[in-house]
Amino acid sequence: MKIGHLWYVAPLFGGAESWALGLSKALKRLGVDSELVCWRTDGLTNRRSLFRVLGGNISRNPDIIDALMNGAFMAEQLGDYDLLCSHHMHTHFPAVFSKSLHGSQIACVLHSPPMGWRLSEEGLLSYRHVAEKSRRMYAVWKMFLPYSDFFFTNSGWNQGLYEKYEDISPTPLLAGVDRDVFKPNARLRAKFRDELKVDENTTLLFYSSAAGRRKRHELLLRGLRALVKRGHRVKCILTCSKDRRVRGFHPLVQRIVEKLGLKAYVQAFPATSEDELLGLYNACDIYVHPANNEHLGMSILEAMAVGKPVVAQANGGVPELVEDGVEGFLFKTDSFSHMVDCIERIIGDHDLCKAQGRRALKRTECFNWLDVARKFLQITS
């Protein structure tokens, strides 16, 4: 069996991208011919051996006509795949066209919650706004959805939403974490803390995420200011630059940093490689993930694999990774005060911090990409 995971532009370190890369690498280890297929690669992509690049100049965010035309052209070059995995609405079109042309099967991987939920009262608390362009794309995508042979999603939480709003029941494949890459490393901790100019008497918080309102950077930054005002020696590292090649904040986050007067307490760090991410995970003391209704949270798993306690919202797929009080703390939805209390409990108790970090590391043994790949093959073969 030959498997292609479809993307328009090969990306860097988003959650869905990491999920697809992790599965594809594990399938290769099991002897399956698997690769990510895209028109072109991002200039930062450092794992080119995992991609097949078709060539072309495709928009990252095409409109409906562009997406359909791109899909038709892309499909002509996909005749050698037995199974095509669609990881996004835009990439479902080439998968369906290829099925018509070449007879390949389709696995639809549903990383994001369904539009019906995103437009619901609960969903809008997370997204706050859903663009009309996305709604139109979703309507067309639904017409192509019945051509799928298999449905997967990245959490049990997301599975329940699709059962309720789309009347389909995708198989949940949570994720794995590459524990050969993401692991504790005292040398890297010292190196990166020295580069960041953070001494061991300062608590370093870390949050790895793209910018966006659902990611709730403002919640974390308000919490950082509160901790500083309470007398804690604390700093924070964020990876949310608009262009990950430069060390700077996304404009949305930059405005919040300036408004709250936090320039001396928060730094932007461009995470352009697994080595840099590994260094930042090791350098931090607490991994804080304030995103609301995170579908799963790949960066949470990576931080846990490095032995870090996690503070995150108690919603979405996160409770499937972190048990409150065990590997860290889960705070109430969008509760600024509860989040600060959770961080303070870890800051104020060194033994608790170490114990939760050890349990977090142990917990990641349950998240093995080879197990995910075997389950995937069991269903699709």
C-alpha cells in the first residue's frame, strides 16, 4: 500500500502538520510507503525527505474556485497512491478527484471541530468569529464528504462533536510523541536558559503556539502580569511570531505585551526546528497552554515528554492527555484567576513541580506513534 498525506504547502510545526508527519514517519517504520504530498514547501521546512513536492504556486488560503481548480490539477499527479489522507478541507478536493480518476481510497482526517459546533454558542466562545469564506468552503466540502472511505479524528472530544453535528463517527487516533526526540536534557536546559538570560531562581513559563484569538495569549499574558505583581520571579517564552524566521511577536500579541507593560518579562523565540523546540521545552519550568477548546494539543504532549508539568484549560481534548492534579493542573474555561492559582501552586512547591513532571513523562509512554499507525492500518487495510 502507498499512502499520500495531502497538503498544498508543506508547513512547519502546526498541530495538524505534526500529527500527519508523526503518523507518516511511523507508517514508514512499519514498512509502509507513506509521504506528505504538496505543491511546494515552506522555506523553513527541514524534513524534506518526508515530502513529495509536485511544484506549483498555490495559495495558503485559497477561495472555493481556486481550491477546486488546484484540486483538479493536483489529482492528475496522484495516480500512484492507494490511499490518500485528506487533512484539511482544501485538500479533500484533490483526494475526491483522484478517486474518480484513479480509484484511490480516501481517509478523511478531521483535525478541527465541525462548523456546526464552531457556530454554536459554545463554539463561538472559543472562535469568537468564523469568517464567511470558511463557511462557504465548509458548505462545498460537505458535498464532497460522502466520497470518503474512512473517517479519523484526533480526540474523543472531537469524535463526539462530529457524531452530534455531522452524524458521522470518526475513529479517534489521539496522537503519539517521538520520545527519541522529545526527552529531558540537562545540557540543553543550561544552554537555552543562558541564551535566554534566565537564571535558575526565575520560573520560566513556555507556550508554543501560532497566534489567533482561540489560542488565548492574552489570558497567559494577563496571568504573567499578575504573577509579577505578586512578587514572583517569572518570565515567559512565546513562539508566536508572524514569520517564524524572525524573533518577534505576532502583531496581535505584540499589542497585548505593550499594553500590559511586559516587555521585560516575555520574549519571542522563533521555533524553526525540533532542536529549538526541544531546547525551549527543557529550558522552561512549567508549560502553560491557555488555548480554549484545543482539539488535542501536540505541544502539550511534547512538553510532557520532556518532563514538564502542564497548566491548561479543562476543555476540548486536553483532559484526554492531562489529569488534573496529576501531570499538572487544568483550569476552568477562560478563568484568568484559576489559571494564576494553578501556576502559583507549582511555583510555590518545588517537590510538586518535580513530581508532576515525572508523572507527565511517564504518561507519554501511552502515546506511541507506532500504536497509532498500527490502528490506522488495521482500519484502512
